[in-house]
Amino acid sequence: MPKFVIERELPGAGQLSDQDIQAVSQKSCGVLRELGPEIQWLHSYVTDNKIYCIYVAPN
């Protein structure tokens, strides 16, 4: 299945606590569940002001 990168602008992302990052991730995974079971989150990268999420999906 193809891999995709979603770039999310989140000012101050690099300063978020582990708990805050986990809350952001859980919200994203909830959205994915609504879109369908064929979309799967793999991992994310956090920078100062952005989060890059790597997913696999059919399209």
C-alpha cells in the first residue's frame, strides 16, 4: 500500500509535553477510524511548529 505524509501546522509543537503529543495523536487516530479501517498511521515526526504524520492508505 502507498505511504503518505500529512503535514500539520501546530505552533509550538516542539514544546508540547509527551501527554499533549499523545492527545494530538489520539485525536488523529480517531479521525482515521472514521475514514475507514484501510488507513493506518505508522509514525510521526515533531518539529518546532509542525507535525509530520506517515500513513499507509489505498489512495
